[in-house]
Amino acid sequence: MKKIIIILTCLICFCSCADEKYFYFKNRKEISEKDFDIYVNTESHIKTDTVLSYLVKPYGWANWESTKDKNVIYDVVIGNVVCSIILSETIIAPIYFTGWSLLNEA
């Protein structure tokens, strides 16, 4: 029984792959994280350029009204769906995986 619990815990840790993502912009154009770091660490851009970061979080059926961003395209996180099906008897795991981290930014 202990082995099954350890295996299921490992599956949960490895399958929950929905992460928040940062988007970086300079003058309303998307740039890479490296370019963003360069602009932020130099002071010459501050007066002429608008540089900002934008955080997008994953969402599910429990928090879609507060977390979903209408400007971002989302994809289903297959790992969380599979883990929800495998752990469906636990009741808590499927609620967590589909409730708060079912969809992730594409």
C-alpha cells in the first residue's frame, strides 16, 4: 500500500505541468525574457521606451472567471487530464487538476 501511495504522489508531482507564464513587451511588441532583462538593467530606455511584463496563470472550472485572460489562447494540459483520470478514485486530485490547472497558455 505504501508503494502505491508513493507512486501516486510521484505521478501527481510529475503530471501537474500547468505553470504561470510571463510575457514581456517593449513598446507594445513582444520581446524575449533575455531582451527584457537587458532593457530593465539599463537606465537609458526608461524615458523613451515602455517596457513591461505580463503574468498569465493557468485556470480551470473553479477559477475561470477571475483568472482567464481574454487576450491569451489556452490549451488543455493533457498531463493533468490523464492524472485526473488515473486518480479519479481519490476525488481530491481530479478536482484540483481540473478546477485550477486544466488550461494553460499556448
